[in-house]
Amino acid sequence: MAGAPHTEGRLAEVRFLTVAGVATLMRVSKMTVYRLVHSGELTAVRVGRSFRVPEHAVDAYLKGAFSETA
């Protein structure tokens, strides 16, 4: 059974990043990204043996990190 049309539309708009892509974007190591994913601080989806991180999850994490330091 297919999901609701509004859900499928939003999912099609989500941009997923690799762990390496997130590490480059955040200027940290891949191991740091893996730690964030495994601790639950950064939302990710497992695809086979690798992870994909929604771009909005990276934005939300960084906004939260900046608001804590301010």
C-alpha cells in the first residue's frame, strides 16, 4: 500500500547526505558524524550498511549547537 500523497511529496523533496558529505559540510571527521548518529544527536536513516542523513537534520543540529553556545 502506498503512503499518503502529501507524505510522498515531502519525502521526494528531502535531500539526503552521506556521512562523508556531512563531515565535509560540518568540517569534522567522519567518526564524529558516526558518534552523533549513534548517540541519537543527529537523525539518520540506515540504507544497507551505510547511513544517510537528511539535510534538515544537519541544519537542526547546527542551529541547536549555536543556540546552546549563545
